[in-house]
Amino acid sequence: MAENKALGKSSISFGEPVLIMGSGSIVGQMENEGPLAGCFDKVSDDKNDMFGEDSWEKAESALQKEAIAITLEKTGLDANEVRYLFAGDLLGQTIASSFGVLDYNIPFMGLYGACSTCGEALCAGAMTVAAGYADTVMCLTSSHFASAQKEFRYPLEYGGQRPLYASWTVTGSAGFLLQSQAISQSANKAAKNNYSCKIAITGVTVGKIEDFGIKDSFNMGCAMAPAAAWTISTNLKDFGRTTDDYDAIFTGDLGSVGSDALYTLLDEQKIDIRSKHYDCGMLIYDLNSQDVHAGGSGCGCSAVVLSAHILHKIEQGEWRRILFVPTGALLNKTSFNEGQNVPGIAHGVVIEKIEM
């Protein structure tokens, strides 16, 4: 069995790729009105995206509960076959996750990486499987436009106006089932793969906090761009790769403004990703016809785009190796009201179509 290798500043190359056995996504109605309409596993059936609950926070918990159910159904596994669950959200003390996953009785590790939480969960989950501490883990995250407004902005009833460089929090959740090759190759598991091919995480680059002095909490794209630039450049250095070694590079939710900032920062290092860069916040919404300003954001943004769009494109052969870099703005109401900066974080996940 090949050994895992710690590379450079903060990366790990897995000796045995960690398989993504399946994934499930659920979104609100607005998300299913964008360019990815019809790609998601489930869509809210009410215009207020309450998902049968009486509060926004409970609605977000319902999102996570359903995302797990969809993922387990698509992979043919039961909750008791999952060793660990890595999950997080945007709410205080990650209550959307803790209440959402409660009934599944899976050993739980709550995470907070702001909008980068999908990347953080995949890094932690893949490292756990690759190290041999678990055969099967679930990675999960969510966001809800209305609950995020209450947590970070103003209540919806306030009717506050957003600047044009602001983003729109995605209502959505996605789960990902990761598994070791050994367990997936056993006779009773082989038929349960959600994909017709093998899709795997072959390495990760854990990000570090970057603070460029941004104080405007609406300008999250520019606050997160430095972290994305650091993670992308570090991944290339640590793995000894160039941009040509990736078919596509995805950021989480920089939006149109943050993406331009990312290009400028990478240009300074003579790295040009323009021809193969996609931002999940710009993929999920139509910036011309939907009133989202700079694009989408939130933990659910990169998660549902990965689940409903990116993994299927890999399965279809459009991309063989991609770098997935969700981004997060590390602030809360207290830090903003005290005049502190908005630092950013981004985690890199190398995902490949592999032959077995």
C-alpha cells in the first residue's frame, strides 16, 4: 500500500486515493431557477424555502437532514455504516448542523470555516480515511439565505439595500460519502457507487488565514481572494504542478468582484488561471437575470455546485483532474461591530477521475 506524503507548506498527497462514493444535494427555488436548474437532487416545494419548518434556522437543519438522506439512499448505505460525520454551517455554534444531524446518531465533528466549510470537511474527512481511522465518512454543509441574513446582516423585514459588489447567500445543502478503496472493492459495496466511474480525492492543501485589511463585510469576494490565491499557488508549489496539470480550478464564492481580485493577486506570482477558472458563486446564478449582484455565497454554494455539477462533469469525462477551492470570510457580528478586519480562508481539494 502506497504511503501518504506531506508535501511542502501544507499539502498531503494520498498514497491511496479516497473515493467519493456518492453525493446528494438539495436547494431552494431560486437556486433551481439559475443555470444549473434540474441538476439538483431535490428542490424546495414552497416559495419561502421553509422546508416544512416554522423558522429559518430549523429550515436549514432540515436541509442537512435531507442531504444526508439523499446521499445515503444514492449510495445504498445505512447511517450506522458511517464512522464519522464532518459538518458545519454559518450559524452560531453551528446549530444548523447539530440539530440537523442529531437523529442519525453518527459520531460528529462540528466544523466552522465560513463559506469554505465544504472544503474543510472534505479535507478532514479525506485525511481521516487516508490515515486509516475510518473506512467511511460523511462530509456535509449548508447555508440558507434567510438564516444567514439574521446571523450576519439585517433581518429581511429591515429591507436593507445591498451594494452591487455584495453576494447572495445560497439556500442549499450537500452531503458527500467518502470511502477507502479497500472497503469499496468488497463484493457487497461495489454496486453501491453513485457514479459509473471512480471519482476520488487524491490530495489536499489546507489553507491559512489571510488578512489584507478589508473592513467592508459586504465585500467578501475581495476579503477571500487573498486566501484563494495563497491556496492555489501553494497547491501548485507543493505538488510540483502548473495550471496545465488541472483541467479546471474552482473557487467557492468569490463572485465577479472577488474573481477579478484573485486574477490580479495571482498575476503578481506569474500564475494565470483565467482560461480554466470557474467560480461556484457565478455558476449557480445567472448574474444578468437574477438579482444576486456579484454572485452566490454561503457554505451551500460550493457544496451544491460540486455535488450537482462538477462531479457529474468529471464522471462524463469533461474534466479528469480539478482543484476545488471553497473560500470563507471569517467574521461575525461582534468582530464587524468592533471594527475588525475580515480575514479569509480557503482549502484546496484535488479531485480526479481514476482508473482501478
